[in-house]
Amino acid sequence: RFFRRCSQQEITECFGKETTQYFNFLKFIMCSNLLLTLVAFIGFIPHVANAGGRLEDSGVSFLLGFPDAASLDLLFLSTVQPSTDSAWITMMVLGFLVIFLTGPAYLLVSTYYLKDYSDVQDGATAELDAIEDNVPFKSSRVPRLIGSYMLFGVCLALPLIVMYLVLYLVLQRYMQATWNAATKDVTKGSFDESLEIGIALLVSIIVPISNALFETVVAVLTGLEKHPTWTSFRDHRLAKLTLFRLSNIIGLFALRFNADQPWYTCMSGRMGYQVLIYLLIDITLSNLIELFAPWFIACGTRIFGTSAINELSDEENKPDFELSDEYFEIVYRQYVICMGFSVMPMIALIGLTANLIELPVDKYRLLHICRRPRGCMVGGRRTLVSYLLFAAIAGMVTFPTGLIWFAGPVLCWPCPQYTQEVTSSGGGCSPAFEHRADYCQDSTGASISPSDIRGHIAELKSSDATVKKSGMAWFDNNDQLWSHRRCNCRPCNLVISCGCNKPVLDFFCENLSPFVCSVSSTTPCASLVDASACPLGETCVDGLPWTARHCSTPRSDYSATASEAHSAVCVGGTNADSACTAQSDCADGRCDTYCPTPLSDKVPVVGKCWQCPEVAVSGLVNPEAAKKSWEQLEGTICSRCLGNAGSCICDSTCSI
């Protein structure tokens, strides 16, 4: 009730002008977040109006529930359709103007409107806060600094090692196992993302927990350095905290990006999802730690504390309300918002909500949990402006979600499963989404279809030197495709993903029997007149899945390139190995033709014999097949995709 009723003057009188300035700073950042949220709506509202219905038509939308992570894709860059590009880009330009102008605007507001700055804080110098107890350690200060920062390096490495083990030793193995389970038996269940979501949560939790633990460690490390002044102590402590947090979050996203490649062909969605999970967890854990950690510490002190500690006054036993740390938390959150704004603009709204929660939490801590603030933010307003500018620049360059990576070969949009792909033969997939003839263009400006690009990739895999040389020449003439912002134009994506009409579950489809028992419909039998393999009383009938899979048009007629052509021949029967175009050509046998889509609505499950299952598994491609594709591609294409000059051949242990 105190904070709901007291005036700014009363807060100043009770806790000092420096405390008033902190709460004014927090309120100003909330105003900045509100403005950034309004800017975000410039791109987000047209995007939702365009893509929201398309996603619902495809059964992928959080408005329909949360069956898996893909339901949240509407929030991310990964589903932005080409017709709303201009609104999204306008939003980003204006958004980053708001972010970069927040610091200078705060300086003006604090100086001329709020007038809450402290002359003592703005003009604080090292001479005003000497640590008398550390004077005798002047000669040993350098060795202490070296030792302290060496231990700090170990602290930096520990969370990165844990995240690496989780992402590379657990996640990648699980992706292959899950893909296999989701596709080997297409009659049972769908892609289970529960563990994948759990791993995203786990690696996100590692960061805020290690940050919280390090805040205890950093006080010990900086104390060992025996700094001559409190200003020097705080500078070194804050430098370690900043480097530790930047290392953690940059490591999280860089490791996650590389662990997911090349198993996912669209990283804008993966990174947007990770940004969302991380920010929600960080907000939740940081507030819980701030509220309840002092209570646990107090309990531990009462039980295990020394008599000297227990004899201190109640005020001395309370945790610090360190203003420099409070400022650091707010600026750090601004950095996270800046880092993720390109792939998930509604992060501004989440940041605003977090700061709305932070305000009463900090007031409660100040009044009921912490001791009266001691010390100040040396440099005052100008230091805060420099922190905000640093956060904006760091967020803009953070890999892979910062603004500078937006138009490069790192992120792309929309994801293949949110793009209508039309092949040169007339086949297509994802009809609910936009198709643009100018998605991909060659060096002359002519339209290129994804299947055309796949055809030239197939030339690179050819054992014929002339064919391979032709493919390399084509890519040299169309090198703009390597950094194209459309996922379905990038050769690196098309190497590891399959065309929307390409049968990728042949091992399942080939196991279908043309004849099955009439009741036990999964039991194969020899022919319509031979039911000897069936249980007593059953007859042998046509197998509907097998029937739906076959048609009178050979696969070669649907093929986009000669490399994918299929010469249909009779399998079994009196005309075995003879060319065929229809089932009637193969007496007592079958013609191994393919249809681009199933013929029968009665057996929709066989659609997965033709449909590349990337849609069913949230864009995940077959890890084993992806690795084999890279193994077949040396030279130009491999170095461009992976960015290294040497051989790109992978063995069984490599992670790309």
C-alpha cells in the first residue's frame, strides 16, 4: 500500500534520489516497450490477416489448440508470406529506430522532464568510494586479477559444455529416432515433439540458472581481486556478468542453430521458437529467484550461519538491493528483445509484460525483503545511455537472429511447408499458401522452380564428368540463389529436402501387398484365387492401399527432371521386366508405376507414400538421408552450404 499511495518525493525521502531514478528508468523502458509493441503491429497485423487463415486451413494454428510446436509458427518470421514482406521490413526498420533512440531519449527525458538525476551519482569518482581494507593488497593485485579471470574462463565454459552435450549428444540422436518412428509405420500416430520441446526447455533453463548461480560466484571472484575502490569492484563485477550472460545466450542460439542444421530446412522458425521459450523461462525464473532466494538464504543462515552473522541486525542480514544490478537486469532484457525482434516481433509485448511484472516485484523486494539501497550507478544517466546503446548493437549482431543476419544466407522465409510449390509438371503441394512465379529467378530473370534447382543438384551428384560440370556451371551462373531469402530457392535447403511429390517412403509402400485377406486386411495373400495364406473362411481380395498407390500413369510423366525419371516395368507374371504404362500390360503381375497423389480417399494414410513428410514432422527432414546427400556433394555446393573450403564429406560421427 505504501507504494500505491506515496509520491515520488516521499520515495526520494525514504530511499534516496538514486532509487527514484531507477524506478523512473524502469517506467521509461516500459514506455519504450509499448511504443515498440505498437510498431510491431505494423508488420504483425497484416501478417496474421494473411497467414492466419492459411495456417488454420492447413490445421496448423494455436487458434486450433497446441498439438505441437508448429502451432506457434504464426508468431514467427517462418510463416510470413511474400505479399506481406514490405510491412514486415517496415516494421523492423522502425522498430530498430525505436530501440536505438531509447537511450538518447531517456537522457533528454531524465534531464529536462523528470529531473531525477543525482549530481553526486553523475559526478561520482573513484576517490569517493575507496575500500580501505584492500589497500595492503596493492602489490598482489595483478596476480590476483589474472587468477580470478582464469577461473572466470572456466565458469564461461561450463554452461556451454552442458548445452553442447544436450544438443549434440541427445537432440540429434533423438531427431533421427523420432523421424524413423513417425514415418516407418504411417498408420500409427504422428510426429511426437514432446522430447524435442523438452530439450528446448532444458537448454533454455540452463542459461538463467547458470546466470543466477554465477551472480554468487562473481562476488567471490571479484572480491579476491582486492580492488582499491567500490567503483572498480563494480566495474569488474559488471564486466564479468555481462560477458557471462552474452556468452550464454550467444552460445545457446549458435549451438541450437548448428545442432538443428541440416535436419531442418528453415531456421527462422526454429530460432523464433527458441527465443520465445527462452524469454518466458528467463522472466519466470528470474522473478522467482528474486522473490524466494532471499528467504532460502535467510533460512540457511539461521540454521547453519555463524554466531557473528546471526548477531547482525535484521537490516544487515537482508540481501542487497544493488541498483547497478537492477539496472543491468533491465538493460539485459532490452538486449534480448533487440536480439529476437527480427524473427518474433511480439517479443516486444512479452518484454513489456515482463517489465510490468518487474515494477511491483522490485517495489515489494525493496520494502519487504532487501536492505536500503547502498551505493550508486557511477556516471548516472550517461552510463545508462551507453548501456542501452551497447545492448542495441549487441542484439543487432547476435548470431543468428540479429538484424545483420536477417537478409543474409542464415535465415529465410517462408518455410517450405508454408510455401505453395508448383513443379514444371503441374504437381503441387501446400495449396493453402502463396505461390509466386518470381520466388526464384535465374541470371536472366526467368522463373526457376524448386524442382528445376533439384534437377541441377542431381547433376552435381552424377558420376558423368560432363553432366557434373554442366551442373556446376549452372550454379556458378546463378550464385544469387545461395543467399536467397526464400527457403524454397536455396540449393542448400533443396539438397536435403524432397520435392512435394517425390515418394520418400518407398520402403513402406513397397511392402504393401496387392492382395490381402478379406478380414485380416494386413495379412498378404498370393492372388484372388489363392487364399491359402489366409485364416480359414477368409478370401483373398484386392489390397486397397496397394490399389490406391498404383495408377495408369507412369512416374516419368510427373518427373520434373530426367534424373528423377522412372521407367515402369512389369514385376512378376508372364510379362516380367517388360515396359508398361498400365496395370493391364502386366498379366499376373503389377506395373511399378507411381502416382503423384493417392487415388482413393478411403485410404488417406498412403498419401505419405507420395508426400514428403516434412510437413508432418514440422519441417524436419530425414537426418540419415540429409547426411548422405552431403556426402555425395563435394566441391562448390558443399563449401557454399557449409562455409568451409576443405572436403565436406561427413563420416558417421560428424555433425554439420
